[in-house]
Amino acid sequence: MPSFNQFPVDQPNNAIDVHLRSDRAVNQYHIHMLARLRDPEDGYDAEFRGLAIENENEILGVTIHSVPGDALISAMTEETARELGTEHARRFPDIRGVTGPEPCAWAFVRGAGADVEKTTVIMQQGLFTLERVSEVPAASGRCRPAEPSDAEQLQTWLNEFSAEALPTDPPPDEAAGKRLASNGRCMIWEREDGVPTSFTNNPRRVHGLWAIGPVYTPPEHRGFGYASSLVEHISRYALANGADACTLFTDLANPVSNRIYERIGYRRVGSFATLRWP
């Protein structure tokens, strides 16, 4: 019979790590979050709960739950997700949302006893990975690293991206642009006349897998291929500097961006959903 184990998220746990590494693309957020939570000089300004389901010393699934916030579930079977949802709701009755692989997220909702008919799909995202870059027509201009002087522009773009793509989430804090401009991983595409048109970032590096995102181009600069060239450039850079693969999430409601990434060489390997209930 499966058993459940509430684990401290700020302490090393080899069994949890082995489970998460078994699917580094799907579990990249878990791996990244736990690394930060275990780092005494990093971390988050929130409380986190960890809950694992295991059988005969093998971890079958994991949730990391920010308080308040949604449960983030790892790769697992739908049956395991249902059982974990039931136990999670029993231990933490304040839970009202889940993010994870879409079929498992729905199984978790049912296991938690939520009314599926009243559950809202907040976001559906495609998970894409790339191991080899395909050349796309180059946009005019160049890719360059962000600099501290870009902080104000990046803050504006972050606010616009959040309002457009994440309308139910809190807006970025006032220092987000400054952090992005100085993190050494943010890239900007600018036209030949020096006007910046797009940006992206490399927020996670997980066991050789480099995450790309967000990718944002303001409306007045769309349709010129700037974002395509930017993603192609940063993907090539990643593969030439230690990554064996790249990954990104896309909004499944935006088929245009999905086609763009596929032309660069990204292939969809799954879908994620954020679900919330009353």
C-alpha cells in the first residue's frame, strides 16, 4: 500500500531528488525550487510544504505547496495523482489549486474532492524541448545581453507580459526589471537602429536542461521575426555552453507562438494546466 511522507523542503532528500530527476523536463520547477529552498543564501519569502507518496521505498509522486498558493505536482500516474490529491486535501484543507501535467492535475482535483464542474482552467501550457536548433530566417538587428540600463524597459515589458499572459497572477514587483537586467542571463533583440524589440531569459538550469522564458515582444514590434531570432540565438548559445537540451512553456491558446518554436526545433512533449476551485 502506498504511504505518504511530509518532508522538509529545505533539507537534502536523495529519494525525492531521484524521483524528480527521472523526468527533468516535467519536474524542472520542483528541482529548481528545492535547490533554492535548500540554499541558505537564497530561498523564497513564503512557506512551502512538501508531500510525497511512496511504495516500497520508491517515490511515486511529489507535491510542493506554497502557502497560500497552488500545489505543484510532479510527473506521476493519474491514479497516483488522485491518491495524492485525496491525502493533500485531508492534510491541507485550505488547498484550492494545482499546477502540473494536465491529466494528473485533473486527477488531483478529483482526488481532492473538488467539484470538477466548478473548477476553472486558469492556464494551459505546452511543454516543449529542443536538442538541435533549426535555422530560421534572420530578423534585422542583433541579440545582446541585457544591461543595468535596460531595467526600466524590462520592467515595462514584464508588466505588459504579466497583464497579457498571466492576468490572474499578482503583477511583478517593482524591482523585477532591475534583477532581470543584472542577472547575466537575460537577452534582448534590438533593431539595427538600436531600438529594443523583444526579450527573453534563462531562469533555470536543471541537470543540463536550460529553460527559456518568458519570451515577450510588445504589439508594435510583432510580426517581424524578432522573437524567433531571439529564441534561436539563445537556444544556440545554451547548447554551445553546457546545455544538452533547452525547454520552454507556451500558451496553448496562442498557436502562432507554438508554430514559431516548432520551426526553431522545439517539440512538444506534454501539457501543463493550472486548475483552481472554490
